[in-house]
Amino acid sequence: MSAEDAAVLAAVRQGTQHVIFLIKENRTYDQVLGDLEFGNGDPDLTEFGEAVTPNQHNLARTFVTLDNFLDTAEVSYDGWLWTTSARAPDVVERQYPVAYAARGTSLDSEGLNRNVNVAIDGVVLCGDQRALLHVGARIDAIFVLEASYLAQTLDQLRNRTALTLQTPPAGAPLFIPGCSTRNATFDCGLADFVAVSKRVIDRRSADRVN
């Protein structure tokens, strides 16, 4: 680092208390800020100009605008890593083509391990929603699996309610075809669940081979 660069960074550190980095996903600079009166934008490419995005334009005028911030991301998963850390590790580059094609693997850098949310015990991520899987024994000593669908209610979304153990999302039991019984919790015998899962996995594997 040159002496001039060191002096600039020292001045920035002395006068900066907080850094807030705002980025909008899945849009180019020109699509939103191409009509800005300064910066390297092309108004002919603007789709969501100031009439639609006044807040973004006010932020761009008031603070720093990165009009030539380019990265090599192909999708959201590696795009966030390129944006926040200027690189996507090898595991991410290998995971996302398989994950986005729904052919297995998980997005581990988002808190998942083989599609299991390791941050929340017993919760499996299913797209933008979650399914709670519980295994227990019935009174007749048969092990069963109960699946529940979890999602925020409209009131929780409107009020931006934080999901905690005290304010959990709403839930409803899930019926597993070929396995669940017609009772209130749709419980599924563990051995039956394993058999159904194997049939589904084997059929999908055969479809991919063919």
C-alpha cells in the first residue's frame, strides 16, 4: 500500500462510524439508475426509473453510487458472495448448477447442510417455506413420522413479526401420499416412510438415466 493510499484510508477510518451497503438483486444498474443525471448510465435501458424507484434515486444522490461495480455472478447464490466478498469459493461454483437444476446438493453457505437448516433443530427448508419433521413413538410402540408445513401468516408478514419460539410461524400437518394415515396428524409409519422414499428416489434416478 502506498503512503497516499494509507493516508486516504486513515482519513476514512477517522470520519466513518457506519457503512451501509445497499444492493438490489436481479437488476442491472441501467435498469434502475440509468436515468440518473450523473454516473455512467444509459437512460435508454432504464425500465424502473425515478418515477418507480424514488427511494433508490434519493439514496444514489445522497450517498455513494457504484455505477461501474461489476461482478461475474451467474445466479443469486454466487452473486451474493461476489458482491459481499469479491469471490465465490469453489464449493459454491460447483453447487449452484446442480442445486438450481433440482438435481440434489444444497446451498450450504445459506445455512443448509444437505438441505437441512442446521441453524434450527428439526426444520428442513423447502423453497421459501419450511417443513417440520418429528419422529416419535405412538402408544402402540410403533415409530411414526409427522410432517408439518410452517409458514408466516399474513399478519406476521404485514407486521414484520420476528419468528421466535414465542412467536412461531403457523403450521398445518402434511399428508404424505402412500404413507400417512387419515388421522389428525397424518402420522406415517417410519418403516413405511423409508419404503416410500426409496421408491421415489429410485424412480427419479431411473428417469435421469433414461
